[in-house]
Amino acid sequence: MKFLFDLFPILIFFGVYIATKDLYVATGVAIAATALQVVFSWLRWRKVELTLWISFGLIAVLGGATLLLHDKTFILWKPTALYWAFALVLGVAKLWKGRDLIQVVMGQQLSLPAPIWSRVTWSFVTFFAVMGVINLFVAFSYSEETWVKFKTFGTLGLTLAFMVGVGLMLSRHLQDDAPTKPLTDDK
């Protein structure tokens, strides 16, 4: 459910764009959908995650600039700004504070050595930096409709592929806590 909750504004943006072929209408609806996410999160859990605040701030500012100035450039930059903000936060926390924020988020579910957490953090930093570049390439090299489809499905596919890669990397370092019983032919 959390996954669908996080995708809500993107799916609404895509649906409205496909129905209207109007990036400005879709942007306005995305701003409203993200605002609703913030309100729902506060009412439901009495907190709003930092990532949601960042996303809301970016969609409100860049989406708002798109609507106010009637310039699509701002909304085209929004995914890149979000990806680069995540990369910056993770990288700065690691370099200046020595903290692996991925470990802070996932540390209770996984017990890994410090060098592995560091590798995971730098993998996320690299992924987000590259995703920002890819978004700009697609946004300014292809049609608006292609960008909207890429923003919705291409980024989702790349993110899933990345997460599978991280999972495979981590699987080599996970240990089974349950003792194993040797297989025997005895009954």
C-alpha cells in the first residue's frame, strides 16, 4: 500500500495527461494530488516523511512556476531536481557526517557491515544522479508525450531494476539466523 501511496501523484499526473494531452492541467492536478498526500499522511500517521515534503516542495515550486509562467521547462526539470536532491542529501550525510542514511532507514531490517552500507549509499547516490541526467535527456530530446510515459513507466522500470541489483548485492552479505537441519534420508 505504501508503494501505491507513493505513486499516487505520478499515476494521477499520467492519467490526466493521457486524458487531456495538456501538461498544464496534469501539472495542476499533480500539485493537488501531492498536497492531498501530505494532508492524508498527517491525518493518518501524524507525520509527513521528509521525502514527501521534498517532493511536495518541488512540485509546488516547479509545477507552480510552470503554471504561473506557462513554461513547461520547470515541470520537465522537477524529476531531475528530486533525484539530485536525494543524491545530494545522501552524499552530504555520508561525506560530512559519516552517516549512511540508507542504513538509518533499513538498518532495523538488515544487519550489514559498515563497508556494505557505504557501498549501498554510494550506489543510491550514483543511481539518483544518473536518473536526473536521464530525465533531462528524455525531456529535452523527445516529445512531451514520450517524456510523460518515461516519467511514469521508464523511471519505475529503472528503479525496480536498480532495486533488484541492490537486493542481489545485499544477498551475498546476508546471513540466515535460523540454524539449518542437515538433510538425511532417515524417516
